[in-house]
Amino acid sequence: MIGVDAYQGGVAPLTTAVRDARGIARLLADAQGYQVTTLLDEQASRAALLQALEVELPARLGPDDRVLVYYAGHGAALDGDDGPEGFLLPQDAQGDTSTLLPMARVAAALKALPCRHVLLVLDCCFAGAFRWSSMRSFAPRPKVLYRRRYERFVSDRAAQVLTSAAANQKALDVFDGLTIGQRPVVAGHSPFAAALMAGLNGAADVAGPSGEADGVITANELYQYVRDVVEGATEERGALQTPGLWPLPGHGRGEYVFHTDGPLVLPEDPRLDPAANPWRGLEAYGAEHAALFFGREAAIDEIVGRVEAAALVCVLGASGVGKSSVVQAGVLPRLQRAGYALIGPVRPGGEPHATVGPALAAARQATSPTVLVLDQFEEMFTACRAPAERAAVLALIAELVENPGKTTVVLTLRADFEAAFLATPLGPAIQAARCPVGAMTREALRQVVLGPADERALYFEPPTLVDRLVEDVALVPGGLAAAVVRAVGVVACARWSGRGRPHHHRRRLRSHRPCGGCLRRAESLYVATDDAGRHALRRVLLAHDRPGGRRVALPQGEPRRAAGGGSCRDAQVEARAG
């Protein structure tokens, strides 16, 4: 437990770092049974910290031990090639980086420790800069801690860091060119330390399915509790502070855990059978699949924000990017929880007057905040063959948008059909309401695989299987990426297979053939074929998320000649996925 208030060399003093370290030390010793060593003020010189981390701890620890390192004091950051480079300030810090303790060196020392579980807790400004020395962030885990998941957490390697603030959150102070922060104080402790102590005292113990606490506080549960408390407390003071949880180098499938005084109340793992498959593969996600929908949090936040401020939101994206799933499995459940009444989703189909008309009538009569969802809005052109009917319905929608009352219209539209609406009465409103859904980041792709797995207490062995899947997909250029994103779900779905192993919660690498191999094969076929073959292949890829041979509309302006020389009637082509 490290706490520094009284700095040398002109560094601004702090007021609660030592008190915070002592308070958490008492809690860990009394309630958790830890053997505690404290290094406070002049005891926390650079040499003493390195001696503790690189010499004394390795000598004391064994393979079944757990170690927690807590630091309260100043943090500093310099701009580096890959983001901010973080430093901890020892008590004898001077005005140059050679007297500081690089966060990367701390990470290397912790990685070398011969113990099973490591948790580093950083209560300092710029604590989030540590992530540039480690790996990706953790995603929140489901609330249910199943028995086998708990057993895996405590038996496998865990190396994690809990940070009090993001990399760029600070109250600015400059000392000889180094940017340091001013650690906030609330009721005698830092907001982070106060929340940490409350969480460890039991507030972070999440109730299980039975409604009672399960007796275990995981690092993830502690992080989520601390983040909620700290963000709320600091936002009220006008200075948002966001804690984070990150894996350190060497992190495995384990997780750092604390135990409360209560008994362990852990449910058995869910039974695995074909009906419990958490991945949708090529199928779309609806509201009933909200608990299994991951990877689109940023898009969901953007759309919900637009709904609260506008009369029309146009969710725009390429074919297969997942527009309908984002709205139905992500946006609508969020809006419903916020008290919105929902109408739809409604697809225009071939007779929009009969499908959209009644929904518009209901929307006009809304007396409370209401959202009308018009899904796959390109069907106004691809399915409706009556120009007069199309124009009339579009005029009614434009009238509702111009005089919205209590209603917001949310429509999903393929980007290649946007131009078709520009000359209609709704064109200007659509242009002003564009909310694009683009390609997924690597971290989002990870959650497409890991999020549903966590919901079923599944895990991948080795963990690099998920990284291989994500890297295969991330290398795909342009529009093909949407197809392969869905293929990630198909691979996971196929590996499920329900082969009479109702309690087999492990997914192995040996059965995985990387998507990259499939892509290379597809590329070789594309290069080897003639123009007609390439024309056909492109349409098959456009149909990747239309299993069962359903029709897929061609983009506006595409040639209407089929690959074999025939005509594509009404700008459509029949294609079968697979």
C-alpha cells in the first residue's frame, strides 16, 4: 500500500493519499485477511518502490498467492508515439522523467511475479495512461456469476489494473514540463478511494438470480460499482472522472476476486443445447435478443441521443452492416426503459399505404413520447411498384416529421438507396437526419464473440482464438467487412453444434479455420473468373445475410443484366446464401 502526500523537489503536496492508503490497508487486513506492507511518504522513494516491486515481492510470493498493489499519489503523463506515456511520482521525484517511475516498468515487474493473481489499483491523475502500456479494456460482464465461471476465475492467471481516471482527465498543473494533476478530495478521502472502500465492504457484491448477494466481488463488479459512484460524484462537481479496468501483460482467463462474510451462493452453469445458442449467425437481432447483442454501444448511444432531440432519425448504412439489429435489439429496448411508447417496427413492403398508413395514424394520435420505427425503408422503392402510392405515403411521413407532436420517426435505410429519396418530399429531412452506422472497431468485434459467450458462461481456449477471429475480420477492406462480421457469428454458431455436450463450456482453437483463409480463397476465385462471374459473385456477397433465398434489391444505378445474360426483373436478383 503506497501513499504519498509530502513530496520533495517542489512537487505540490497532497492531503489524503496517505489516509486513503491506510484506510484501504486496514480494510484488507481486517476484512479480507491480507498481509499488508505500507510505504508512506518518505518510505515511498523511487529506490524503495523498485526494491519492493522487483526484489521483495518476487521473493515472498508463491504460485498460489494473490497480490494487490495500491498507489495513491501524483501521476504524470507525457505524449508518446502511441498515446500518453504514464508515470507514477515517487516521494523524491524531481523535475525530469529519470526520477519518476514509468507505468510500463511497473507492468513489467508485476508480470514477472510468480503468483496467480495480481491487481494494481492506481488512484492518481492520468491513471488511465497505463492502458497504453497494456492491452484492450475489459467489457462489463453479465451479472450472474456461475459456479464454473467462478472456479475458472480463481484457478487461472489474472493480472489486472483498476484506474481512478482516464488518461486525459486531470486538473492541470505543470512542473518543469511534466503535466501532473490535482487529486480531488471529498469527505476526507479521494472519491475513488471512498468508493473503493464502500465496494470492498460489500456494496459491490452483485445479487445473483435468487436475489441475494453471491458472496463474491470480482474485479469487474468492483470496477462497475466504483465507476458508477465516482462518475456521479465528480459530475456533480463539474469535473467528470471515469475509472477504468484493464488487463495487464500476462493476464489469462482468471479474474481477481474478493470474498465477503456471507456464504457463496453460486448457480450452476446454464445447460448448453441448440436452443440456448447465444450467437445469431446470419439471422437478425430483435428486441428479444437484446441481452445477446454486443459491439454497437456507440451507435446505440448516438441514435438514442438523436431520438431525444429530433423528429426524424435516419439510420443509414451498407447492406448487412446491421442497421435493423442496432435499432431493434439496441435502441428500442433502451427507449422502452426510458418510457417511450413504441410503434413498429413496420416494413413498407409492396403496399406501404396498408402497412405504414395505420402506423402513421397511430403516431399522429400519440399523447406521450412515442417512437415510430420504419425498418428497411428502401422497400418504398424495391417493393412498392405504385409511384402514386409511394409518393402519397412519403408525403404523409414528411407531414408528420414537420409537425411531430410527441412522435419521433426512426427509419433504417440502405446507403445505396439514399439518392432515390432526394427528389421526394422526405428528401431534405432524410439528409438532415442522417445517422450512419459504420464498420466495427476491433474491440467491438471482440464483443460480438465474447459478449454472447459470457451470457452462457462460455470461454475460449486458448484466449487467442478470439484475437485470431477478430484479426481475420479486421483485415477485410471495404464493403466485404460487413459480410465477414456476420461470418464471425456464423463460425461461433457452427462450433456450438449441440453435439450432446450439455455442460461443455469450452471452445477450442483446434477446430477453427481462420476467416482469413476463406477470404483468400474467395479472392482467388474472384481474380480467376471473368467479368460475368465477378458480377455474380458480387451479388452473392450482397445476399450474405439473406438466408433462405430471399430477394435482395440491387443498389441504385447498378446494371440490370444478370451474370448469365438474362434480365434482373425490377432491379432484383435471386440469390441463395451459402
